[in-house]
Amino acid sequence: MAPISTTIEVDRPPEEVFAYVTDPARFFEWQRNVVGGHMDTDGPTTAGTKCLTTRRIGFAERAVTSEVTHISPPRRWGVRGIDGPVRAVVNVTVEPVEQRRSQLTIDVDFEGHGIGKLLVPLAVRRQARNEMPTNLRAVKERLENGGQGGH
């Protein structure tokens, strides 16, 4: 199946949009069910760096590990889940529209392992398709309005 692709324009320069959407410590501000996150390094993020997030799944919190597959600031960033039954593959693209505007596109796909092979087509893709527009609107709100009334 094709990735779920969502695009929005944000009235901020690409560098600012890129820094915000690729910082796992800020994912909770705009991604539903994320309660925390960080990179496993204090140095620069490179391909192979681990991205650790904690998500609320049902009534439990679950740690999820992804690995950065590519990074080219302020334009492209990608991660691939490396543990758990449902592993996300995420690609972020930030393109300049005007001097201070950006177009943000996030493509999300999923790989199911074990029980995840059933969950991905039955629930996970549908949930992501419903949540992604809300998530990107939250990014826009946070960056353009300082988070007033955001996610």
C-alpha cells in the first residue's frame, strides 16, 4: 500500500519547521498519544541515530524505538521503527514556498510484525489517516501562533 501522505503550508521558514517536526522532545506537542521522546545522542543527529518515543497505546505507555534513515536539514528526515509489532516508516519533507513560508509533507507507512500484521490493515492505517491532518494542523498552530489553542 502507498504511504499516508499529508501536506500543510506553515507561515514559518523551512529551518524552523524542520527543527520543530524532527525534535522528538516536542512530538507530544503535536502528535496524539505521544507522551515523551528524545534522541539517544547528545551530539548531532545522523543516519543511524536512535529516536526514542513513548506512546500511550490503550491504557498503557509503550516505548518505541526508531532509527534515523536519512537527514538533510532543513529539507528531509526519515525514521524507521525497529521494535514492536507495528513499526512506522516516516518521511518528512519541508519545502520553501516563499521567503518565510514552508510546505510540510509527512508520509507515514507501517510494517506489521507478528500480531501487527493484523493490526496494520485493520486499525493502524485508518487511525493514522484520521490523525495526520489533525497533527499537521497542530504543527501549524504551534509554529504560527505560539501554541495558543493547539493540540
